[in-house]
Amino acid sequence: MEPNPSNPLENEREPMFEKHLTPSDVGKLNRLVIPKQHAEKYFPLGGDSGDNQGLLLSFEDESGKCWSFRYSYWNNSQSYVLTKGWSRYVKEKQLDAGDIILFQRHRTDGDRLFIGWRRRDAAVVVAAAATNGGNDAMGDNSGGHGGWSGRELYRGHPYLGYIQGLGANVLKQADCFHAGSIVEDQKQATRGGNSKRLVRLFGMNLESHQVEDSPPSTPTGSILSSQKGPTTYHFY
Amino acid sequence: MEPNPSNPLENEREPMFEKHLTPSDVGKLNRLVIPKQHAEKYFPLGGDSGDNQGLLLSFEDESGKCWSFRYSYWNNSQSYVLTKGWSRYVKEKQLDAGDIILFQRHRTDGDRLFIGWRRRDAAVVVAAAATNGGNDAMGDNSGGHGGWSGRELYRGHPYLGYIQGLGANVLKQADCFHAGSIVEDQKQATRGGNSKRLVRLFGMNLESHQVEDSPPSTPTGSILSSQKGPTTYHFY
DNA sequence: GCCATTACCTGATCT
DNA sequence: AAGATCAGGTAATGG
């Protein structure tokens, strides 16, 4: 969801940082390296936990689901990492290298943490979708949907690889913060009137939830508020 | 330095073992496999260290510099290895497959360890140099010096690859135990009188420090004393 | 044994 | 240019 004064939930969160996921972050190493500057600013370990075994950090995702990760410092590489639990998150969210992981916290209750993500190419896709009032404006030059059996087909695609062959999810979402129940019931006045549109893009029928661009809710701005246009869409 | 009764430093060391380095020993595996017989004889791990994390072994090199290596047992391969620190040593000494690594220890203080090395072809090179009283006896059929930018040019050379493009060292030494400050101030009576010579070898001007062959200083001999002729030269 | 997790380790890159 | 960082590894361990 966009920063929106009418949505109290939005104002309660402030961004901490985001990271472009590396192949290692989503690969078999089962760990996310947290850049030191951010780790030491937001998740201090030294005198905080007392012990050197790290600690458990819990984050809420876009659906309210809670994710706990072991957070620790690796002496040898001098780096901060999320380990246990991280690979499950990567798998559920279908994260790939280049996707972006977002960390937020509650504005007043700093112990309440949020985790989110968006696709590496969300901006490009949404930009196309944003100029697209109806169906089939892009044509159907990507081939049929049914024949795509795996996401690997679209690895390295300059726009988006958004098909997965596994599990119940058929589409990878482009941006988690705009999915889930929190925004489902919102009704907003938009330029186009209805806040939902069907967009046909690269041969896919996509439902877009268009929300007005709003100014940042805080003077300092936020990661989310800086993603005005591109993040106004989510796909099911 | 040669084994020399006048040099008390020599008498303080005894050889433990040596190993011809394999490609893996000097490659990207960043480890040196220590033959089990020698490992268990000289670096016992079992009841010695108590833990199974291996231990840190520190060795002095030919210049007195201390090198610490992690030493441990790999259950998978059932082998003893030096790991952490080893690749730095290989790099600094410019070791290649076929070169020989030497381990010594203090005769009375067995905890004091020494590490050294010699080139696989040291004997060949030095033999050539030893028959070479002056300059240019070998001609200059190797091409000019200035054009050699890296040792890779001489990888696989049957005699010696002794150029490196980095840092202050221009030549790979042929035998570490004969370099360093310890021998610098020694003045010895030699056949030729002056202990230093300029030798031109493969188009290189080399300064040789000629030292008299001396009998081994101990009845058991030593690694060093067994390398009488070929190892009497060192190059800067 | 396989897989997930933890704990090392290192080179390339950046500062 | 020396040090810090971190992406990408390996090895040990536990389940």
C-alpha cells in the first residue's frame, strides 16, 4: 500500500532499509547477509543480546504472517546474517536474485518488525501496466500461458519472470506490500474511478489495484513512498 | 644459510619431513594435505588438542616471519590438512606444484616450528649457475627481461618460472632457507674469495651468494645439509 | 544417507 | 594502497 493519510496502518510503519538479493541470498547458503551499516543501526547485537549466539528476530509479512529468523554475526566474515528460517521465506515468496527485500518497523513500537519484498522488475512491468487502461494493449507476443511449465523459462528475461510451476501459487507477485488482506477492503477515489483494473500484459491477465499517488507521510520520506508509481500494482 | 658449525642457528633445527606439493596443495582448495604418517608423528591431534576443531600451528619462515595455519583432520577424506593461512603462504612464496615444502622443528624446544620450501628445479637452475663464473655464459636466448610481465609466461617451463609481476620481489627464490637477513652478514672464506657474484642466467642478472660447502653439523644430517651443492645460491 | 543449519574461509571489490 | 566488506564458497553437524 502506498503511504496514505487515510490508512492508519501505513503511518505506523517506517522503512529501515532494503537490499537487492544476491544469488547467494536466495541460493543454497540459506542465509541473508545484512549489510553491516544497516545491521548495526537497526539490529544491534553487541550489548543487546549479551550472548554471541545471535538472537531471534520476528517479522510480520504482508499478510500478517509472522516469520522468525535467527540473526547472528559471523566472526570470520565479519558479517551479519539471517540464517534459520530464511530459506523458508525465500521459498514461499519465490524470491530470486535481484528481487528486493524490504525491512520496516513500527513507528512507535520499534520492536515490531515487518518484512516485505518486491520483484526486481516490478517497476518496468507496472510502468507498462500503468499506461494500459484495458486489455490486450500489449498484444500476446509472449506465447500462451498454459505452456509455461517453469519459472526458469524466464530467468534473465529483461522484464519479468512471473510464472512458477510449483505449488498453489500460479503467479509470482510483483510487490508484497500491495497484496494481502490489509489493502483488500480499501476503497479509494482514483483518477479512473474504480480502484481495480484488469490489465493484459505480456499475454497475462493481471488484476491491478490502482491507488492514488500521495505525498510521503513523513518529512523524511520513506522507501515505500519513494516507489510511488511502480508499486501501486499487485498481481494475483 | 648452510649448515655451518659456526652458525648456532643451524644446529638448533632438525628436519621433520618434506612434501612435494601437488597441484591441489597450491591450487584453489587452499589447503595442504599432510601425509598421515608425518601428521600423526609430528602433529598429533587426538588426545593432544582435546577438541576436534583442530589447532593453530605457528611456523617461522626463513625470514623469521611467523605463519599460523589451522591444522585439522578432515573426516571425509581421512586426511590431515593445513587450511587457514596456507593460501597466503603459497601466494607469498610463489609456490607451484612440484615445489617442495619443508618442515623443521627446534631440536630442544619441539614446540618451535619452522617452515621452508625449495623450488622443484632448484638443483637444475643452480647447477647451471654453479658452472657459471661470470656473466652471459648462457647467452640471452630467453628474450628480454622488460617484456615479461607475469609469471604465467613461465608456467610449465621445464626449469624455472621465476618472474613475478607483483610487488617488490622480482625473482622467485629457488630455496627459502638460503635467503633472509640471517645470512646477510656472514663472511666466509670461499674458493672465489668474494662471497657475492653476479650471474647472468636465462637473460637475468642474478646476484649469487656463494658459500662454501661444509659437512653436516650433526651426525644425522638435516634437510638443509643434504642440499649441499644445489642450494648454495639465493637470488634477489 | 540427505538435507538444513551452523560455522568457517577467501577473493574480488570497494573505499 | 591497506583495510573493510561481502558474495560465494567449503566443512562439520544434527536431524
